[in-house]
Amino acid sequence: MGRSKERTVGERGQVTLPKELREKLGIDGGDEVLVHEEDGKITIEKPMSREEIAEGYRQYAADAEALEAEMAGVSREANDRLGDSPEW
């Protein structure tokens, strides 16, 4: 967990996020953030963009294709070494 920075809550419930954190997380003025309670703590996080979500799905598909190719190779190798399985 990073270092804590003490902040004062204004009369309207507003808190200013430290500049270092905004820069590190890419949060600019006007950006939306997610605010929720988690285990008695208030959590603020930057939501994932549509492009970040899409990239995650693209990577998942690429990983699945790579696994499929690896399993096909292993299956061919097993057949080469062991021969076809007996017909039962």
C-alpha cells in the first residue's frame, strides 16, 4: 500500500486527490471515477475505458488460440510416440 496523504473533507463532501496520484493514474479534471465502500474503506478508482476492455478481450482470445495450438502439438507428439489409441 502506498503512502497515505491526509486530506480535509469540505462542507459539500469534496476531497482533492493528490496531484502525484492523479498524474500516476492518469486522472484529469472532469474525468469520472468510481467511488465505493470496501471493507469499511472508501475506494476511488479510475474506470477502465472501452478500449482497455476490448484489448483485454483481444489478449484473452490470442492466449486461447496459443493454448489451442500448443495442445494440438502435444496431441500430435503423443500420437507419434504412442501410436493411435486402441479401439475399445
